[in-house]
Amino acid sequence: MTNFKTLALSVAVTAILCGGAHAADMSPLLTEPQSTESPTGWEFNVAPYFWMAGLSGDTSQFGLPNVHMDADFGDILSNLDFAFMAAGEARNDRFSVITDVIYTKLSANGETPFGFLADDVDVTTSSFSGLLGVGYAVLDGPEGHLDVVGGVKVWSVDTTISFNGGILGGIEREDSATWVDGMVGLRGKYSLTPEVYLTGWGLIGAGGADVDWDVALGLGYDFNDRISAIAGYRALGVDYSDDGFVFDAVQQGPILGVSIKF
């Protein structure tokens, strides 16, 4: 059982940030291209994205000792049932409203030694990470802008372990945590050519977590007035612990996205 509990914990925690995770947090670089302006003066864009991130750190759930994790993107993908990631922005002159949502569901199944306590164990984790923030451009010109941003980020993860067969057959246990962090930072864009631009951000905060941070840098290309693509690299870290639930980890990897303006 000890080896499988270690696997179960590792699978459960990857969902917190997978996307993967942490999560979560917003992805403002995916919503930077020049948008089509509406008659009200507001510009809108939505950006679904894909984050090929690995995860390293320490975690503890179900009252068990801390477990060190070191999972690459392939490990996470092999246990992934469903994932949704998207960022959005509404912008009017120097003001902006930004948001990011990540939902992930992971599952794993493993046999227990000798099959005495249970024939096998199912582990299912669903997680949500969402950021809502506002920004103001302290620098704004024809080649780009630099925004000061602030907001709140909500984390929620729910992990269920179910025992099948054996003495523990039919027993199910659940462990979950939800917390909120305040976030502040910078995000910006700089046009290299009429079609190509650099964009990035840096956010840091705390609240339910001792520290919560997210940084990224990307290169974007405008295909036309409405469709753009982004390729970059993102790293995110969070250190949360409460009542036996511990998550202290860093997730990082390449990120790809498409921005749709309307």
C-alpha cells in the first residue's frame, strides 16, 4: 500500500497546477495582440491555450507524510482525463479586466500488494484555478504598453481514493482544499514589427498560500486583425499548507495559445 499511496498522492497533486495545474493563475500573454475595438471603446479577446508543463515539489494529503514529486509532462498527460484552459481580456484605453480559468481532471488505478486489504485502488482528482484582475497602463504608446495589475486567484482541489475488493473494498475517502490569494504584478507587450511582438508578465501574491507566483515570456504573431498565435515559456509556483494538506511545488514548461478578438 505504501508505494501506491505515494503514486496516489503524486497523481492527485499534479492536477492542482496542470493544465496543471497551478495553476492557474492567469495567462495574460495569450491575450495581448491588438484587438478589434467595439463602438463602446472596449476591446475583447479570448485565448484558449495549452501548457506542456512538468511539476516538481512536495505534497501531502490524507494525513500522510510529505511526498516529493518530480513529474514531467508525459507523466501528467498519461493520467489526464480532461483539461480546459482559457484566458480573456476586456480593454478600454489604459484600463483592462483580465481573467484565466484552468480546470483539470486526473485519474489513476493501481493494484495493492498481495490484494489483501484491497484488490486495487482508484484515485480521481478534479481541480480548479481561476484569476480575476484589473490593470492600468502606466506606459502606453504605439509600440506597446506596460500594465500594473492586481486581482484575486482562487484555488480548489478535490481528491478521492476508492478501494475495490479485499477488506477495504467499498471504502472511499476524500481530501480537499480551497483557498484564495491576492495577486499583484506587471504585464506588457512590445511590437517588434507590425505582425510580431514580445509579451510577458510577472505576478506574485499570498493569502491562503504563503507565496504564489507566476512569470512568463512569449513571442506572438498576428495573422490578421482577429486571429493571433503565441508561443512562450511559463513558470508558476505556490506554497500552501493547512490541516495536513500540503502543496509546495513549481510547474514550468512551454505554452501555446490562440487569441480570438471580437
